Amino acid sequence: MEFQTLSILVPAYNEEHTITSILDRIHDVELVHGIRKEIVVINDASGDSTKEIVEVYIAAHPERQIVFFSQPFNQGKGAAIHKAIELATGDFVVVQDADLEYDPAEFNDLIRPVFHAQADVVYGSRFIGGNTHRILFFWHSIGNRWLTTLSNMLTNLNLTDMETCYKLIRADIAKSLLLKEKRFGFEPEVTAKLARIPGIRIYEIGISYYGRTYEEGKKIGWRDGFRAIWCILKYNIWDRRHLR
């Protein structure tokens, strides 16, 4: 398919300290093949100044293609992504967390398999390749690998990082999915439903990772790990409807 615009989906909840930096980093990336950027920011009813900062930023940069929507109440990262997918007008979508854990400069790495191998979906793995990785939590990495293995057993994929934020997805496919998870269950749910599409071409490429500590604003915890297990089982075994 023709690839002219990448919609970059930015769910944001209490990210007043990083939201301007991530929007600047996204802007500074020059995408290959002349691909344009559309930024879709969803403020998940933040309790800090995130909303006001984004509004000032957009007013200061009217030439940039930024779509902004504020949720009426806090619903979770998954719900914010659902809304961003709905509003996106690009040919492909990719999720970019509003913190600084993932580097937008690597969008071009994610795009490459689309042109070289007609990829429909590209996962950015934090566990392969020689890219930079901040050394943080041992048990988080073990948990992520275990969840990926469980997911792979049921989807019959051989991913190394199912929980990654960076998933580049053809927009028409993303919009066709019946997505329900409103919080961090989005990752196992979308993986289960993508795997069920006949003939879909899923690729994976190594990316960098600059993880945050909890003191620096990391939000995911052990309860989200148990929710992920439930979602892997639910959407691969009991709730198998994947399209709208």
C-alpha cells in the first residue's frame, strides 16, 4: 500500500515534565521516503498541567500537524490509544509514550520493513539488537519475557517483546480491530487480535530503551502484570472476536 503519512499516537497522563520534549523530538525526526507526520495527542484527564502545556505548544506551532483531544475523565492508556486510532488519518499508526523511554529517531527503523518486505505490522523489540538500553529492573525484564512467551504460545508468533510500546500498524488494520482493554491490557489484546488476521505480515526490529524509575514517573506495576496474564488468556482462548 502507499505510505504517505505516519500517525504518531501520544497518550499522555500527568506528563507535564516531558510532553514538550517528546513533541519536539517527534518534530525533529525526518522520516524516510518523504513520509509526513501527524501527531495525535490524547490527554487522559491529567491532574497536572499537561493539557495547558499542549494547548500552548500547539498555539506556538500552528504549522505542525497536531490533533489534540482531552478525555472527559481518566480512562487509562488503552482507552487513550483507542481514541487516537479513531482520530488518526495516516496510512500507518505508531504509539509513542509521552515520557522519554522510547526514541522517535527510530521511527525510520520501524518503517524500513514496510518498504523492504511489505510489512503490515512492525514491533520494536527492546530485547534484540545492539541498541542502547538503560539498566533497570531485573524482575521487570523477566516478567516481560515470560509474558511474551505465554503470548507466543497462544498466538503462534515468535516475538521477543510483546509488551513493547513501539508497534507500527497499518492504519486500516488498526481501525478494524475490536479493542476493549482500557488500561495496560492493550498490548496483549492487540497482539492476540493482530495474530488472528489471515495472511498478516508481522516483523520485529531492535530498538533502544531509556526506561524510567518509579521516582521518575514510571506507572506500570505488578498488578498490570497479572492483568496482562488475564488478557493473554482471555483474548486467545475465550474472547476470540477480533474485528469490529
